[in-house]
Amino acid sequence: MIQLDKIDKKLLNLIQLDFPLDIYPFRILADKVGISEDEVIKRMQRLKEEGAIRRIGPIINSRNTGLVGTLVALKVPEDRTEQIAELINSYPEVSHNYLRPGDYNLWFTLSAPNSERLQEILEELRQEAQCPMMDLPTIQLFKIGVKFKIK
Amino acid sequence: MEMTEIQRQIIILTQEGIPITSSPYKDISHQLGITEEEVVKQIKLMKDLDIIRRFGASIGHRDIGITANAMCVWNVPDEDVEDVGRLMATIDDVTHCYARPRHPGWPYNIFTMVHSYTRDDCLAIAKEISKLTGIDNYKVMFSEKEFKKTGIRL
């Protein structure tokens, strides 16, 4: 596990929601945290290399970019989970894919440029996997604010 | 909401992550033939237009010890979905909250994601949500394996 000191944690909590939108963002962060810009960059490069930061970039709103998405659950026999997970992952349209306990054990999210493409992928997966499937598109979005409280 | 071509290009050039350097938009601005200020201005504009939900860091939450990730599913009376969904969304540890359709044999219609340091933390949070909302027909499903996790890409 990655070792984080107080300043690292402060930086991580700051850059999730309020990454400064400025041509010199790390200079602004430096002022906020009270260290030099060079040190912010050095720390953040380490955090990125070690995996604490995956990337700094846009989280796009799939609705306003014309993408259509859904959550899908599959009921897969235990001895086929790896194989079917690999099949699911082979689609670049799949963003998340998890094994969870229960009858429906493979859970993945999918977004495509249009619903035709979305349905096409679901149909291909139905054919290939031959497993019961639940298509669970969002009816209403109440929250999507992935911010982790780093304690 | 229609994106302009330059906005689309900016998303494509930043979605794998901007470099951690003093001027992270320098290369992008050269590639697009606009100023760094204009790149930032367009990102702000896309945020205002809700084309971008947020611009910031995605955290490798597992790598820093936030290893428990629970999908909590709730069976909520249809007429209460709106109120209960809004209430659940106010809880800090709930990172996502959606209403989704029921299926035969699947009565759950609200989905919340809870992330925390331990499974016990997640279970305690689910219990809290249950107490707060009065919904006691629910299931907590931890992730046993992460096969894929990326952001949505254009």
C-alpha cells in the first residue's frame, strides 16, 4: 500500500473535486497547501507513479456527450467467470466490470455512442455468454460525485 | 447539448490524463493551434454546460487503502423512489445513487455505491442508510474482483 503523509492526503482531497482550472494549476495548488510548485509536482508525480492518482482529466457527462449507458448484470457459472469477464472487457465501451457475490455475479457498465450500438453489444454478449442477463439502465440519477474521503 | 469540434478535441487530448508538469496544457495548445488560456477557457465552459461533470483526479482508491466497494441495492416502494433517492444522495459515503428498473426475481430499484476502508465500514454505512430512510429490504454486494475500471471515454 502507498504511504501517504499529511500533505499527500491534503493534495489528494483537493484535486478530486477542485483541481484548479488554470494554465498553471500546480502553482495554485502550491499556494493552497503552502509548499513550492516544484514540490507539488514532485509529490504528484510520485502519487501517479505509485497508483494513488490514476489520471487528472475530464469526467465526462455521458448524457451531454450523446453517449448512452447502462449497468448490466450476468448470471455466470463460477467456472466461466474469468472467460466471460475477459470477453466483456474486450469491448472498449465497457468502463467497469466486477465480480460480486450472488446469483447475478458479473456486473459491468457500458456506454456507447447510440442505443443501437448498445443493444448490439448486449445482443452479442447474450449470444456469446448464453447466460441470464439483466439490463439496468438509469431511470433517474440522484448522485454521481465520486469523491473519496481520504482519512 | 452539442459540443464544438475544438471541445471534442480537448476532451480526446485530456481524457487519458494531463501531464504533471508546470504547464500541462502546453502540448495540447500547440497541437490544436490555440492558446493555453483558450484550452482552459473551453474546459471551464464545458463544465458550465455540464458536458464535463468534473475536471480533476481519479484516485486509485484501492492503492491507498480504500479497498471496500459495496453496491447496495434497495427495494423501495415506487412512490417513494424520488424522496428516498434524494435522501440517500446526501450521504457523504454514497458516491453514486441511481434508480434502475426491477426485473423478475430482482425487486431492487435503487442502487447506491459505497466506498470505504473496510467491509465493516461499508456494512455500517448501509445500516445507517437503512435507518435514515426506513428501507430495510436491501442487499450489500461487495466486489470480489475488479476485472476492469476506467473512465468513460469519447
